[in-house]
Amino acid sequence: MAAPRLQGADLVTVLGFQNHLPFRFVVRPEIRSVADLKRKRVGVAGFGLLAERAARLVISKLGLNPDKDVILLQTGGESTRLTALVTGSIDATVLNPPLHKRAVEAGMTVLANMEEMGIPFQNSALVTTQRYIAKNPEVIGRLTKAFVEGIHLIKTNPEVTQRAIAKYMRMKDEKELAEAYEILSGLTQRKPYPTLEGFKNIIAELSAKLPAAKNADPKDFVDARFLEELDRSGFIDGLYR
């Protein structure tokens, strides 16, 4: 929502479910160092989508210029990128866990673990408009409470959560399900406040393309009043007693 917001759209983030990127930057086995990555093909889902922005971010953090030092290719979704990496159509890509383990099992290498790098980034979030909030504050309040209760379910009921993961992510392997649950539970905050530092990183990444980003304030992208009210009431803390 950041780019449309900078271009005038009435969008705002109410809740931040994942405030870091969990991707693994996976490369072909012949790439043994960052220097080996130069002039290599990096597959992304599509330009402007999360996988591309994550790839650009991790490449920059590794000390390379994503516009000059590598070749970014629109390759498709995660399964397509995994196949392209294993068959050699691309040399590197970002993959979510636990899918990245399939690449490792096929001989690929994890060059960087973005989860361990702990780079603040507003990943999964609840977004609406200020106009909708003004007209329907009670709906946003109930929705906030429902999401907080859902997070509590994730944190305290692995069995139900894993059934949901199996259904909606189409996973069948019990080990993968358990790993996916641990990752989801670990990434999801009990109190899902959006990350201002994460928006700061997003805005910085967009500043090269959108002039409005250069003077943007991360606080303008967030409206956490409903979560703050629920938090002050003691409701969230009370769920875990």
C-alpha cells in the first residue's frame, strides 16, 4: 500500500501481522560468496511485488547494487521460482520457509537468511482507508479484536492452526506443517502493531522511483488507535493469563 499512498491513495495500515521478512535468499551451489552473485540472474515473482522488493533489499544489504550488479527476472510464483532455480534457469531467488528446504534438499545453498537479519519491514498487514474508518469505526474495532483473538489461537492451539495451514497452503507433509506453524507463530506478534521502522525502510526503497517518498513520514502510513485502545483496556494481556 505504500506506493499507492505516496501517489495519493487513501490507504492506511491498521494492524501489522508480520514486521520482518522471513525469506531465505537461495542460490545455485556454484555461488559460494556474494562476489559470485555478480551478473547472475535473480528470479522474482514480478516487478513491484514483495518478492522483488525483498530481493532488492537483501541484495543491497549484502553490499551489491540490485540495478547494476545482478539481473532481475520476472519468473513467477514461489513454486515456479523453485523449479527455475533447481533447473538452472535462474541463479538465485527468495523463498519463504519451509519451501526453501526443498531447494536445499536439491543441492541449493542459502546465502542469506532474512529472518535472522531482522530487517524491519511491514510485510503482512491489515490495510483500509481513512474514509472507511471514519464511516465504520465500530467495524474496525471489532475486526481488530477478532484478529487479536485469532493470533491468540495461533499462539495457543497448534493443532487447529496446523489444520488451517494444511487447508489454505495445501501442505500435507506433517514435518513441513510443524515447521510452518513454528515459523508463523514466531513471526506473528501478540500485539500486532505496525512497524514504523519497517515503513521507513519501504519508503527509502521507493524514494528512487517516487519523489514523494523523499519527504514522507512513516507515521502517516499507520493508524493504530484501535489496537492501542484494546491494548490499554488489558484485553490482550488478559488472553494469555
